[in-house]
Amino acid sequence: MSDNSKKMAVGVDLGTSNLLIYVEGRGTVFNEPSIIAIDKATKKVVNVGIKAANLVGKTHEKVEVIRPLSGGVIADVEMIKELLEFTLDTIFLSKMDNIRKMLICIPSEITETEKQAICLLGHGMGIDNVMIDAEVKAAAIGNGLDIYEPRGQFVIDIGGGTTDFGVLSLGEVVLSRATKVAGEYFDRQIIEHVKNTHKLEIGDQTAEKIKIALASIDGDLPVDEDGHELTYIAKGRDQVEGLPQQAIIFAHEIREVLLRCFETIKSTLIATLEVTPPELSGDLVTNGIWVSGGGAKILGLKQYFEAIARVPVHISDHPLTAVINGTKKLLQFEGKHYFGESRVGMEARAQ
């Protein structure tokens, strides 16, 4: 076994939609879908990430494509282990004993049983020092917020499986809420809309492409270079005749779908603000709310949340990587006490 000083620290953003991995000294080395494909007969891994995602809905009976996390919940611990082992061992580190510690970021409202399962998962890979922390905490740090001061910070992380809300102060999550209305739910609602309105059956990948191309929730509808409302040609199976078919989806249709979805997110945001301690709530007047995650890229989100919360809303400059960027700092500061210390001081000591 190599000298401990030469071993690396690893940060993991274990998201429902995407798996991101940070390796000390090398940066973010993996950012691909949290999907794994296995051979049913041998149980061996066929592909992970993008290559596995490309197989969704297109496999035969000998290959199974699995999403180990669903709705922010661990659906298959063994497959998460296989996904991480394959990615770390085969692609990056070649030897698992090159890892001296691993930090895994998880949804803030995950159960204690699931937390224990995650820790055991890391230990099962031969990693003794396994830590877990909340995604909203890592996202706040990844957005450049100093959460270690006695001052309230509010973060919304709209991921694939859950939308997480967190109020932070003195380096910890003071309170949190979560809803399973997030990226995957948006996709399912788009599938239902296309089916009911256009009589066309589409798959998950097509629904996600429609969402990425047309999603907006406030302000002007997205337009093309000629100023016309943006559209997307969806291809699938005709619901009536069962034949291959296509339909034109308009941006205003997807806004209507998302506005219905966001009613739950709106309610959860209000409920979180209502129970935020008064002093921390007052801090939000100045600090505002920070939004990260894939859902942060929805057009008009800033205006939508500002109308609800009546405080400034900031959209992350790097919404998809805020959490994994935060793991870098959390790994540096592990074991330190932050009460009364500024982030600048801690960074100086961490160098």
C-alpha cells in the first residue's frame, strides 16, 4: 500500500441524474449520468454514464439499464457500489487503496438508514474514511457563499430527483425541506402532456431534450433567431395507430406544464421561509436566495422566485457543478471547527 501522504481525497456528488467525482489534485474527472448497464447473465458492468444512458429504452433482454437512485432515494445500493467502483477503479484510480478519504454529498432529508447504507457502501469498497454531507451545504460553498459566519444563507438545489431547500449558518444546515418535484418529475409530466395533447408516446430521453430546449417559467417565451416562439419536433409512437410519428411541441406548452409542477415547489419554499428563525430570515433580505442544480437553468426562474420570496434571487454561475465544487472545500476543511472564523481565514490555513 502506498504512503498515506500520496493518497488522494475524493468528493462525490451522488445525484439522481448525474454522478460527479472530484479527485484531489486533478479536479472534476467525471460528470456523467448516474446510470449503469449490466449483463443480466454475468451481472458484470457493461457501461456506465453517458454510454449507459444511450442504451435507455434501446436494450435487448440480455442487458439491463439501471438508475440506482430514483427521486432522491437510493433504489439499489449494490448498483451504486458497482457504479462507483467501476468509475473509480477502472477509469481513474486503478487501485482503490489510492483513496485516503471520500466525501459523498446526499439530499439533506435522506434517512438515517440511507446514510448508514452510504457509509457502509464506501467501507465495502475498502475506504476507511467515508464522510457524508448535505448537497445544499456543498452547493452553498460551491457558489462562493461564506456559510461559516453567524449569518443566514438560503440555497435551493433543483436536481434530478429532489428539489432541496436549506437555510445555513455557522457552517451547518439549520433547517431543510425537500420535495420530489424536480427534473425527473418534470420529464414525466412532459411525457403525459405530449401523450394527452398530441397522442404521441415519447421516452424519457426525448422528454428531457424537450425540457432543455423549451423550458421557461416566467417572462417572455423563448424564441428562435427569427423571433418566433421556439418549438421542438418530438418523435415517437403514434398512440392511435401505433406507427412512428412526430409532433411539434411549442414553448408555451412546456411553460404550462412546468407552472403546474412548480406549484409544489412554491408551496415548499413558502413553508421553509415561514419556519426560518427571524434573525436568519432578516439576513435573507440582503443575502437573498441562491439557486443551483439542473433546474436552475430554466428561463425566468429568478423572476418567479423573487415574486414569491420578495428577496433577491441569484442563479448559480455554475449550477450543475456547484455541489462538486463545494466538496473540494469541504475536503480541505474536514476536522476543523469554524465557529467565528471567516472562509478567507480558513482557506489561508488550508493551503
